[in-house]
Amino acid sequence: MIALEPITRENWRAALEVAVQPERLQWVASREPVALMILAKSYVRMDSQVWHPLLIVSDDENVGVVAVGTGGDVAWVHHFLIDERHQGRGHGRSAMRAIGEWLRDEFPDVTRVGLNVVPENTAAFALYRSLGFERVGTTLDRQWITMTWLDDLTGSLIGYDERPRDASRRKSSTNRSCGGEVSVCALFASVSLPRGAQSDTSHASSWADGRAATNRRRAGRMPGHPLEHR
């Protein structure tokens, strides 16, 4: 069972012990300990967000760290790390789902969740894709900006098709260049990309086309950036 605990004066030393393989550090942060980076950025409120430093705990064992930035209807996941000694056990997926539930409970204004991923980190990108994240842009340092709807992320907890959908929380779009319906245009509407960052319209279109097809299939079964800092 995964739980999220605020990093405080009582557990910050334990958070510093969460480690990453040296060859993968560049995928998570610019230096170690990653928790120290998180705490420093939380203090200065990077990108004008309120940063929430969190310890990821499984059965009373510290297995990871993450920061979640809030401010408005978009939350950003920063420096998401599962300790090298605890990888391959499903903690990453469970922690992402727990983050979604935590946001839904604590920040009712949040409708979308974003995070950056290094293209070479194919395993992480595959995980995020399986949780509903799609690529919507590219940062100055060539990271992929990804985003999902919060209700998609939390819906994966109990099965997407079985969870009642709250359509009122989404912003619809009829822009045909982005596929219509609830498109990726709406997904990153009003999100400020960093200067020089690019939105990926080709990915927007393919994401929306796939989402439209998925929605049609479901309808037959159901009733009725702050973005480059490392």
C-alpha cells in the first residue's frame, strides 16, 4: 500500500537516503540527493508554484520522493523518483495514482496534471502513457512535456470504464485541427509554456484522434512550465 507523506523536520533525513542509479540521475535531477533539490525548490517556489515535497512510503518503508507543484487548475509532478533498491515492484504506478487521488482530495480546482520526461527514459514514458499522459510539447532542453486529465489519472485506480465521468470538469474543444471532442488542445489550453518551448501539434492531433475513438468505444458499453528546470 503506497502512501504519501509530507517531508518534514521529522523525516527529511530519511528522504535524503532515497537514491537513484548514477547513470539515471540526469533523468530525474541535476544533482543528488534528489530530496535536497526538492526541498530547495520548495523553499524558493520555483516557477511561481507552491511546491509540496512528498515522501513515498510503502508498508512503512521509504521507497521514493516527489514534489507536486500547484497553483491554478494544473498541477505539475517534479523529480519523481523511486529508490533504485525498490524499482520493478509497481511502486511507480501506485505512487502516480496516489498523487492523483491526493490532488483530487486536497486541490479541488486541479483538473490537469503535467510532468516532463527525458525522451531516453523510455520505461518512464511508457508508464506515464499507460496512466493517460500524452506528449503535448517540448522544453528548451528537449524534454517532453506530458499531460493528462486528473479524472483519467484517478480513474485508473478502479478501472477507467467503470468510473463515473465528471464531464463538467473538462474543457471541451471543437478545433478540428486537434481532432475535436475533448482534445489535447483543451488539455493544455491556458498552460504557459516556457519561452522557447514548443507545443507539439502533431502529437495533439494523434492524441485527440485516439481519444475520440476510445470515447466512441466506451459510449457503446456505458449507460446513457516551469517546465525545463532540473
